[in-house]
Amino acid sequence: MRKQNSRFNTNFISEEGSALKNSDYFAYAELDNFACYVLADGIEDIADTESAKEAVESIILKFQEKPSISKASIHKYLKYANEVLLKSEKYMRLKASIVVAVTDYENLRLAYAGNTRIRLYRNNKVFYKSTDTSLSSEMVSNELLSEDALSRHEQRSNLYSYLGQKDFSPVISGKIKLFDTDILILYTKGIWENVSEGEIDKIFENSGKDPSECLGEVETALLDKNRKYIDNYTIAGIYIDKVFIESDTKKKKRRKLILIGSIVAVVLILATVIAIYFYTRYRKELKEDMDTHYDKMLKFIEMENYKKADTECEESIKKAEGLRDKDMKELLYHYEQVIEGILEADEKYNTESYSEAKSLYKLVLDEIPYADNAGLTYVKGKLDFISGYESVNLSLDNGDILFDSEIYERARERYTDAKNEARKIGYEEGKLKAEAKLLAVDQAIAKDQEGKQAEADKQSKNFQSANDMLSAGDEALSNGDFLSARANYNTAKDLLEKSGESAGLAEIEEKISTADKKISESEEEKNTASGYAITGDEAFLRGDFETARENYEYARRLYVKLNDEINTIQMDKKLNDVQKRIDEIKQKEAVPSTATNESTVQQTSESESSSN
């Protein structure tokens, strides 16, 4: 029986002021173990409404059904009162400012919404005070308005939280430990608009043991202002002469055990937090190390220093494994495949084993798209050099055949082509070979001009060589190597002309024309493929991913037809990227959007309707 072992002295004053009817309402219920004090101020304009009374009685009723000091219970009391006001709507909405104080005679919990206020005094000083849920109060909090000017500010009744609104959100305090001689007062705006907070504090700081005396002093101070209009005013005082003290030893022991358990729990939580902190810091440092090695790897790849890039990649993989970062490990493994593949291919390349190097570089090309295209330019450069190297040697070989057939002018053209191509790709050895052969051609031409040898034998040899070159051209044409086909046909033509045989020249001319046509078509298809790729890039940049995918597919089919492996791989990468974008858009469209038809409360309009 907590009430019998404590003393709470309650008194209040409630008057209509200059109004015809008092729209304030105060009530309280003091039960054996709990007490509830409720003060409300109706904020509608029609005098006959009793929103304050309905709100207070609803809260008291709910409290008596299930008395409790818990935050959840107090929230239920207020929520029930709010629903009562909403359901009571007929011709207008019922609204009220509310303040609730619930105690177990040992502790206190407060709740409020609107501009009805509450203050707790301890040792003659303000220990706790509520804050209006109004625009003016927000301005005070943001230092846009002084607290002294709050009682006269035009937005003081512009409330953003009050009973009777659909999205009701009250303020509920934590549990406050009570002490003997504490004083709790509840009062409406009819008081604080006319009596300053300083005046109220002064009256209660010098309070005796009877609340009626101090309440009377507050009313006297209000009436002495001689206002032309005084709104309804209500003030209630609860003097806590004696707080309940728990005497049950079992309860004390239970509380002690709870306290010890709480301390142990706090220690365990603290230890867990510390462990989590250090583990988080360890993972953070590990990730920073991983990112550092990853960045270094990228820089070394950019510098084409693949040995050091390989070392940094290995270190980054170790850190990713420590973090159990599956995505990062997978990406780094692709990088490792690319780097090690390039190192292996470079070994063959550096020993001029270009055929083996070419095969290895092409294998690396298949992996490069999965490593963010790292090293793509480097590998393409190596493959371009090897292609140039093969072209140089093909021109040299064709030149040698022409040279051996004593077709010196045509041989000179092949050697010149070889020299120009070697200079273009930086193939110094090939350039020197071509220059040496050009010198030999010039010497042979000079010697040939002095006298020609057995023409008949050479014609026969030329005729046979022409047939060989014609066969080589046919094979190159069937393999799609149109440039080589044309070169071989031209060589066959030269040899046939040199042999003095005119039969078959028309056929060779037709084959050369066919090769030229194929080369032209190939170039057109390359240009067409490039055009599709550019159109796809433009569509991708403007977000038209379906058009981008369609153009990339057209481009890819043409590159496959042209045996252009590098551009085919690039199109595969772009198709993969654009498909990801399309899938992301489909996933977003698949998520049902939610919308609420609940109308929002306009603060300004409510300030007009809620003015008292």
C-alpha cells in the first residue's frame, strides 16, 4: 500500500476568466500503488465542445483499468484519448493540449503535447519543465526568439502536436526519482500568458506546505495584471511531503540482485562493445591495407610493371581472404590471372617466340574483361606488334620469292612495304633486314642491266612459282585473309607476266578484283561495326540500354564475322554491362511502390483553427 506510506497533497484552481465557459479540465486518481494527474486545455473555437473533459476522463479511465508508470502504458493512455477525440468528430474536430503525470509514489513520469505546461521544483529550484510543442517554442530552441517573448508571440498556439490529430506524437519523459518536499505544478496557457515563468518560480521557490496558498498567489498575480481579456486558466499543485520508501527486505534483495545483474550485464555489454570495437578496428586496418595494395597494383599495371603488380596483387588477396571479402577475392583472382598470364606471355615475347606469345596474349584477352579491362591496351599493343611482325616477314618472304625470280622491281616494292611496316611498329631488326634486301635488289638490278641469263629456264620457274602463289592466294582467300590473298595474287600475276605466259592472267585479274572487293567489304563492315558500337555507346550514356544492347549485338556479329577477336571481346564486355543495367531497372520496377492516402496536417491552417 504505497499510498498509505506516502503523503501527496493536491489542490487546484480552475476558472473561466473572461470567457463564457471554462474549456480547461483537471482531474486525478490516487490509487493504492499509483496516482495519475491530468490537465487539458480545449483548443477549439466552439464554446460548447468539451474536448478537454473527454480527453482527461478517457486517460483517467484507461489508467484505472491498468495502472502503470511505464512509458508504453502512458503512451496507450494518450493514444486512447486521442482516438476518443477523433471518433467524437461531428461538425468539427475536437482538439486539446494535454499534460499527464503518473507516479508510483516513489518515481514520476511525465507526458505532454500542446502548450499546457508542467514544472517540478526540488530544493526551491526548477528541476524539470516541459517544452511547448509549438512553432514559437521551436523558435526559442533555435535561438530565433527569446524565452521572455514566448508568452506574447503570435505563433505560441501554432501547435504541431496535440490531442485530436491523426499522427499524434506526445513527449514522454524518462522515470524521475522523487524526493521529499518536491513540488509538481500543472497549468494551462491562461496562466503562463499572463504570469511570467520567473514570477511562478519565485512563488513556488518560497512555498510552504500548503499548495492552496501558492496557487492563490499565482491567481492574485494574474488578476493584478488587469488584462482586458483573460483566457480560461487552471493551475494544479501536487506537494510531495513524503515519498514512499520500500521496507520489504525481499524486494530490497530483489532490487539488489537486479542491480548486480544490471552491473554484470553492463560489464558484459561493455566487454562486447570493446571486443567489437577492436575487431572492427582490426578489420578496418585490414581493409585499408588491402585497398593500399590494390591501389599500388593498379598503379604498377598502369606503369606496365607487371612483376611488382603481381606482388601487390598477392598481398591484396591475402588481406581479402582475412576479411572474407568474397567479391573482392573473386575480382583479385581475375587480376592475378591477367597479370600472371601477361608475365608468361612476355617471357615468350622477349625471346621472340612470337607465335607462342600470341596464343598466350589471346588467352589473357579472354580474362581481361573480368579484371576491369586491366592491361587491355598493353596486350593489344603486343598483339599489334606481333601482327606487324608477321606482316613484315610475309612481305620479306614474298620479296625473296620475287627476288629469286629476278622480278626485282616487284621485290623492291615488297621490301619497301616491309621496311615501312617495321618502322611503324618499331621492329628495328625487320627494318634492317628490309634495308639489306633493298640493297641486294639494287645490286641485282644493276647486274641484271649488264646482261640477262637463260630466259627460258627462268620463265619456266616463274610459271611454276606463279602457280604456287596462286594456290597460296586461293588458300588465304578461303581463310578470310584477303590482304595476304591479294598480295599472293599480285605476286602470281607478276611471275606469270615475267614468264611470258598470257593465259591465266584474266583469271588472276578476276581473283585480284575479288580480293579487292572482299577487302573493301571488310573495311565497310569494320566501319559499320564501329558505327554500331558508337551508336550503342551514345544510347548507353543517355540511358537507352535496350537500343545500346541492340547496337552492341550488331557490332559483335560483324566483328565475329571479321575474326576481330579484340573488338569482339570489347563488345562482350559492353553487352555484359548494359545487361546489368537492364536487370537493375527490371528489379526496381518489380518492387511494388507504396503510397499513402493519409492527408497531412497543414501547420498554418491548424494554427488558425487551434487558436484559443
